[in-house]
Amino acid sequence: MDQNANILVVDDDAGIREILSEFLSAAGYRVRTAGNGDEMYRHIKLQRPDLIILDLNMPGKHGLELARELRAESDMGIIILTGNAETVDRIVGLEIGADDYIPKPFDRRELLARVRSVLRRVMQAKEAAPSPDRSVATFSGWKLDLGAQELRSPAGAEVRLTSYEFQLLAALVQSANRVLSRDQIKEKVTGRDWLPTDRSVDVLVGKLRKKIEKDPHRPALIKTVRGSGYKFTAQVMYS
């Protein structure tokens, strides 16, 4: 149940931290608070939260930078909470992987509804996460065997992938509906040297699209997120 979830509130405003801590604790959640990024990471080292409610404008690292770092390392829920109503910040926050964006001042009932919505996604992802006996990912009729490193089409035919193409597809599938930046993809696709200025990631994505997309020029599975990276948009189930 999401009521057993751990929530970390990160905001430099002590009043906001106290309000959210009391309100969410009363709703049944386990809540901790931090006033900046350094305190946030100290809490995470002690116990990883299921959801972080993150302010943007704080001393030290900006909230968008912290959100980018968090998403690169984990699939925990991220809700950005800020008094800055700039559309650009909202769009950037969502593109780098935040689940939701709530401006201050906020309605407590709306905030609670959004917290519950994000936690449902987090808990479902935990249940669906692959394990040694749940290593076959199914999406849009395709079957990706993560253990055997095999891909079969909806018609049941085996599709040959290079090791780099398989690593890329596995990374995208396991981060479904999350944007992976080119740097994140470089970290996940190992065994080759990446040049910081080349377009090798885009070339690799193009090769993979030719093998799994009905129309590689109008991809339905691997979407380009302009300025950010790539997102795998199909629903993924594990067995």
C-alpha cells in the first residue's frame, strides 16, 4: 500500500517543510525533510525514499539539477514544488524525468491526490521490476528476454540485435516512459568508447528503430525528446 511509502520533502523553507511533514504524516506516510541538496543525499544514503517532493530554488544546487541527478540514478517518484511559475522550468522539469510539477501556493487536497498518483506509479513499477525469474519484457507484442538477450517480433520471429543495440533497447525498456539523456545512454551501453561531440547515440537509436519500428521515420516506440534524449513510450509487462 502506498501509505507505507517513504516521502522526503526537500525545501529551504522551514515552514513549508513543517506543513508538508505534518500533513503527509497525518495521511499515513513516513516523512523526512531536508533543507538542501546535501541534506537530501544524506537522507537518501540512510534510506532511499519512494517519493521526493523537491523545491527548485534552494541554496547550492538548483532543484532541476538535483532532479536530473536523481532520475539518472533511480526510478523514485519526483514531484517538483516551487513558487516559480515559469513554463520553461515546468517543461524542463518534466522532460528530465520529474513525475509532476506543483506551483506554490498549493491546495493540500490536490497535493495529496498527486502524491497518491505518483506513488501508484512507483509501487506498480516495483511490482513489475524484473527479477531472476521475471526477465522477459513484453511490449506492443514484442518479447525481449533480458536473460537470454533475445528479441522476438509480434510474429514470433527472432530479431538479431548487436550487443550495443540490445543494451540500448534493454535500457530504454527498463526506463519506460522516462527520458534517457544521451549521457545516460552512454553510461548504460558499455564496451565502446564514446566521443563527447559525436552523434553515435543517435546513429545507434536509428539502427534500433529500423529493427523494431513499423515506420522508423515516424517512430511509435522510441520517441525523441528534443533537447533531452529519448523515451520508450510503450507499456511494458514482465513475466
